[in-house]
Amino acid sequence: MRMVYVDTLPALHAFEAADGLRLAVETRRPQGRPTLLFAHGFGQTRGAWNGAAATLAAQGYRCVSFDSRGHGESGRVPGGDYHLEQFADDLLRLARAQPEPPILVGASMGGLLGLVVAGEVRPSPFRALVLVDITPRWESAGVERILAFMQAHPDGFADYAEAAGQIAAYLPQRRERKREDQLRPLLREGADGRLRWHWDPAMLAGVAHESERHQPRLLAAAAQVEEPVLLLSGERSDVVSHATVNEFLALVPHARHVEVPGATHMLAGDANDAFTREIARFLASLESGGVEADAAAMQTATRC
């Protein structure tokens, strides 16, 4: 019989942002090894981390994940006036609320927010960064494909099967279709009985379309990151490329990069076991002091 430890199961609570908006936060293993703070990508929810967080909590790590504003069970901004600063401040406040500086695991949007906070805030609230298939400059075609999916079907779906079909078309590399129990947290039933995605559509006219103008800021922030960094990319990603990865590694020379075979931009979902193993290896190196020593030596060398 497989043992399931109670403290590895998620406990849900609310966290109040600076503007009073409430964020849905899950914590696994309230007391444990270093804290991991998981920040999901645009259009995702904290559920994107379920597999990795459960595995790493079972290994003793304290795992915290949350729905960003406008996503999942978190609140929506009145009037739909979303800006990058709000998301970055939410992440900063969540990091500072932890019992110790957490290790950020940020995918796509979550990784970019982590770069902004780590590069611009002193002292940084993070012990280390794990960036999941994101670099300060990205391939526009891949981002446009994501936005096209999010903007499609504003009238929603008649049932879960129709929604599952759209996800299958968007993610053809996945062998299995989403079941209704997997889709339920991602969809909301409207007064008309139609099922619509969990995110606030108002974000699509705000944060999503202002992102490219922030690229100079993101590049500058990356150059100031001092923490140990692991960049995980998908071999088949259309959001990052060898060119954007190389540019990032030139800006952050102490960063480690691992390309996960066969994975796309949706790395955690495509290859969760390999993804989680790479994070566990990075964490083990951090705890042994190897990665932090390498990062400190590289920072010293670049300042000389």
C-alpha cells in the first residue's frame, strides 16, 4: 500500500494583495525543507504544479502554489485594469510572507515576474530561481499561438467534451484527453449554462498585449540577478529558442540550462517526471552549497 502523508496534501487559504484582492494559495507540508514558491504561466492555474508539488513535498520540501489574479479561484481586478506591476507586487508579497526566502519555480509569465522581482528588488526575496521555458526575450510566434487559443471561443462550450477537444487540438503532443474531473477547475459555468475558461478575458487586452514593451526592462533585470538560476526549456518549445537561451545565458552567466527532450512550452505537463527530477537535482545542489558557491564565484568574476 502506498503511504500518503497528510502534510503533503494541499491546504487552501486566501492571501490578501496590496489592493485588497484575494489570491487563492495552496501549501503542502507546512513545516519542511526549503520553501518552493510556484508561479504559473499566463492562462494557467496553480493546478499546473500539482504533480511536481506533490512529488517534491513528499521529498520534504514546503511547496506553495497560487492562482495569479484574474486566474482560477483568485479575485479579478474591478474594471479589468490589469498591469504587470500588480502581478509582480503579488509575487513579491507572497515571497516575503514565507518563513524564509523561497526558491521560485516560475513558468512563462511566472518566470518573467520572478526575473523582474529578483533583478529589481534589494534584497531579493528569493534564494534561487527555476525558470520554466521562458527567457526575457521570446519568440513572438509562440506567444501569439497561446493568445490565439485564449481568445478563441468567447461564447464558451456546450459541455466538457467540447472543451477537451479544443485542448487536444491545441496540445497534440498529449496522448490522453482531459477528463471532466481535470477540466472542472479550469472552466466556469455561466448564467447561460455555457462553460468558459477560468481566466478573466479582460487580461487579454491588458497584460498580454503590453508584454513586449517590457522586454528591455526584463533584459536589464536579468542582468542584475545574483541568485543561483536553473533554466529549463522544452526541446520542442516555440516560445524560447537556442537564440533566446544563449542571450539569457550571456546576461546571467552563472545560470544552468537544461533542455528537456520532447517537451514543448508546456513543459511540466508534457514531461512532468523529467521536469521534477531536474528541479530535485538543482535543489540538492543548493542544499549542498555547490550551486550557490558557483553563482557567487561567477558574480565575483563578472565584477572584476
